[in-house]
Amino acid sequence: MKLSRITAYMSSLLLAAAFALTGAAAAHADQSTDRAAATGYVALGDSYSSGVGAGSYDGGSGDCKRSTRAYPALWAAAHSPSSFNFTACSGARTGDVLANQLGPLGSGTGLVSISIGGNDAGFADVMTTCVLQSESNCVARVNKARQYVDSTLPGNLDKVYDAISAKAPAARVVVLGYPRFYKLNGSCLAGLSERERAAINDASDYLNTAVAKRAADHGFAFGSVTSAFSGHEICSGSPWLHSVNWTNIGESYHPTAAGQSGGYLPVFTAAA
């Protein structure tokens, strides 16, 4: 009698385990099917994703200045996703992404790229201050930006990343960072001081560290472009970034077409 009860008990445990495993396998299969069906690509973000500085802008994108030479367009042309929606926009901050860029995301989205956070931290004002004002004012403005990165930016990034996950749960999300602007002790004979250039480079690293941390905490991939741009900073022999462009100020300190194809595209391709 006892043996029969033990046998029955063990049988029930085995059956329960079998049903549990079957259910888990079915759930995993459903998730795999969802991911397999999600093959659309949506490119979000700011001017580093829209392609400001690369030229060849889509006339329909207006002030967003989306370029056919930007890494999202180049990747889409090479990989032919089932759909491609390019909503990145020059000057975008985290709030702009939430308000204006997330519309194309959905269950069919399998890949998302985004660069965001630089404008929140005051990128344009930092560079304007450093170019037009004193060294001490430049360094002070850089330090103010770093304080913002500590105090406010993480929460803003969380809102964006949470929204992306909610709207496109099957997507692989790749967050792209920002390059260092300057090759220190390089070929520039005028312009900013070495102290200013070093402060700006350090601030870029600081921003990238914060963005990478938030991306990792949301399960997103982070693509660092620092190494890709090494040797191609401003003041190098072969810069992939515009310095101050007085005839087209908006392109200043943005990647050239070579910076998009040689810097951002390989990093995104590897992460995607």
C-alpha cells in the first residue's frame, strides 16, 4: 500500500513537471515566434542619428534634417528590413522623442536605434559658451552639464526607454553613444585651449557612461563609438567631425558623412 502511494505521488510530480516544462516550452516558442515576426526597424533620436553634418538631407524631413547618409538609412539600405521608419530629429531631447517619435513602434518592430541625451545636457550651449567665452566660463558650463547628467538625465532616459519597451516589446534596442570631439595635442593651431578640449572630451565620456548604465539597466545594447572615432577627431589628420562651420553653424561638431559610414554604421551593425 505504501509503495503504491509513493508510486502515485512520484507519478503526479513527474506529470506536473512535464506539464510545466511543456508550458514553458510553449511560452518560449510563442516569444520566439513574436521575435521572428518582428522585423521592422525604427530609428529614433537626435541629430547624431538623423545625420546632421552628413548632407544629402531628405527634403520632407524639414528641420529634422534626416540624411540618406546617416547610419540608420545606410543600415536599412544594406539589410532591407520589412519596414523602416526614420523619426530621429535634429535638436531632439528626451521629451521630443516621447512626444513625436514613437508612433511607428509596435509589435512588428524588431530593431530600434537611438542616440539621445546630449541636447538634454545642453550640448549646443556648452559648445557656444566654449567657442565664444573665456576658458573659465567654458569649464564652468561643462561642469554644469555634468551635474545635469548626474541629477536629471537618468530619469529622463528611463522614461524614454520604458516607453520604447512598452510599445515595441519584441525589439532589440541599440543605444548609440557620442564620440570624443578632439584629438588632444593635435594639429589645431587656433581655437579652444587644450584645457577646454580636454574638458569637453571628458564630458562626452561622462555622458556616455551615464547613458550606457541606463541602457544596460533596461536590457538594451549600448554601442560606444569612441574607439571608432579614435584618430578621426577634430584636430586629427582625418577628422570625421565638423569643427565650427560659420556658414552652416548647425553642422558644427557633428559627424561628417564619413563619420556616419565609418564610425556609427559599423558600431550599430555589430550591435544590431
